[in-house]
Amino acid sequence: MSVETSPTLVPAGDEPEPGPVGPVRRQLFWIVPLALATIGLSVYLLLHHRWGADVAAILTLPVEVVGLVVGILIERGSTRIPTLRVPRGRRRVWRWAATAAALVLAGTATVWWFQREPDPRDFLSGVIRIGYTNEYAGWHATGGRPAHGMDVDVAYALARDFGFTIKWVPLGRLTNRMAALNGSWVDDQGQTESAVQLVISNFSMTPAKAETIDFAGPYFVDSQGYLSATPAHDISELPTTGRVCVLAGSTSSDALYQRGWSTLEKPSLDTCLSAFTQGTVQAVSGDRTTLAGFAWALGKDPATYIAFANGSEEYGIGLPNNRPRLCAAVSTTLDKFLTNEWERSFKENLKPIGLVPADVVKPGHTDTCQRPGPWNQD
């Protein structure tokens, strides 16, 4: 005789918890490939840091949003997949995980907001501090009247395009050009100064400098020269009985030493020229067009007393580091300057000190801007 038993009724809300979903390896089947793919992608992006940070930034927000949404759906039991249902005892953990994901998402957005490059027109608005080293005839001079020169014309072209007011900041020694773009700096009198937004001061563009600042340009191509106490047309005709003054840390010192000349290093071109006028040195190394202004002021014909050397010096505008948008905007203005104003500016500023267009090279256009270095953003 069989006994029929009625099914046990379970009150609503007291359903038994689902049992184990299977061996751990079944769950690792999809976790391990995802983990390995994530590690591999991270290593690949790190090895390609020039653009890896940009790709990572693009992927971060959507991945975090998807993770947050999936976590919320799982916690609320919205999925019908048993392996993705969270037992009641563990739902608090999932809530904390979802909260942590939301905080990470908010933190990422906040860091991006403060680390992003500002809009170039916001950065170059109001009163803009523009650094220059010293007054050089043809480039930046006053002489009892408002600042004038080719560098000054470049600055005015930017001021017109962006609508800002210029505040000129004398930088003194050459090393202050880069320091002033990177933050607070100390002037030649020992006073702490705030950063400048731009440096426009026949600033030579080199790969070494581009490691710590950005450049927009070139807007002028010069060459190295030597102002000599005696007539000299090339480096082989420089006087060998005295010394040649060079800027500290320049490549000129090595080249002259190899040729057997004695050199005297000074921190700035002004101090070299002071030694030249006092007879302490018999020649000064520098950029041709800069030396031409000093030669003209001393009554020496640049064509006779400036010896030419090989190589070229490309002048650009110094910018704070990692500012590709600012570089692109400034380069647009420089390209217009090269097309519409370069010849006039040369005629008004450099021709009076004895230079002719055949002595220099006018760039056809500015160079492509650098991509930012993602691991040392401002």
C-alpha cells in the first residue's frame, strides 16, 4: 500500500538558494582568458606610450560603465542566467563592488577634467606673459620707442588672432627660457617669478629642448656665425691668437676646441659681447642674425666681420610641455604670418642691420606638432 505525500509548500520569498554552479574550473574557463587579454592589452599599450595612453583613456570610460551596469543588473537579479545570480548572502558584497566601480568612474572623470589640455583660446586670453631673453637689434629692441623687431611682430600677430594683451617678461640668461615655461623660476636678480605662457626670443628648436617643452614653428631659419675682431668670411679665418666666447653648454665650444681654438664660456650672449668690446676675446659665437645686430651697432659691416659656419638654427615659439592643441592653434597663426607678413617684417627689422633675404631661409610652413608625452602630463 503506497502512501501519497503532498508536495511541501514553501512560502513566497523563502525559495531555497541555488546550489553550486559547478567546479571552479568552469568559472575560470571565461575568467582566465579575460584576465590574460587585459594584461596583454595593458602591456601592449605601455610599450606604445606615444599613443597608448590615448587608447587607454578612450577604453576606460565605456569599460567602467559596462562593468557598473552589469554589476547593478546582477545584484538586482535581472539576469536569467543561473551562474550570474547572486545569492542573498553575497548581495551586500556586490553592492559594495558596484559602489567602488561608481567611485572609480567618478574619479577617472575628475582626473581627466583637471588633466586635460585647456582650450588654446582660453589659455591665450587676457594678459599674456611672453618671455624674451634680451634686447637684440632686429629681433626685440626698444631704443626709446615701443618694442619692435621680428620676434615682436610674431607676438603681435598672435595677439591679433587670439585677442590678448602682451606683457613682456625679460628672462635674462638663456636657461631661463625653458624654466619659465615649466613653472616658477628665478631671475638673474634672484627673484622668484611666475611662469610665462610663451617664449618668443629667436628660440632655437632642438630635440633636446623638445623633451621638456613644446615648440610651434619654425618661423625663421638662421645659421651659426662668429663675430670676429678682424675680417673673416668663414670659420677658418677666425683669429687663432686669442679666444672665442661661446655660450655655456653650446655645441660651439666642442667644435672650436677640435679646431685648436681657445674658448671662453659665458652664461649669455650679452656677457660674451661685453668681453668682445673689452678686448678679452677676439670672436663671439652665436646665431648670424643676432650677431649682425651687434656688429651693426659697433660699426662693423656684418658681411665683413661675421664668419659663417655650417648648420642651421630653426626659430620657434616656446610653449609649455604637452600642449598639442595649443601648438596647432599657434602654428596656424604662424603659417599666416609666413604667408602674409614675413617679407614685410624682414624688410623693416633685419634689412636695416645689413641682412638680405638671401642670407637666411624663409620656412614654407610650420612643422607638425609633437604628440604629448602621456606619462608626464602637466
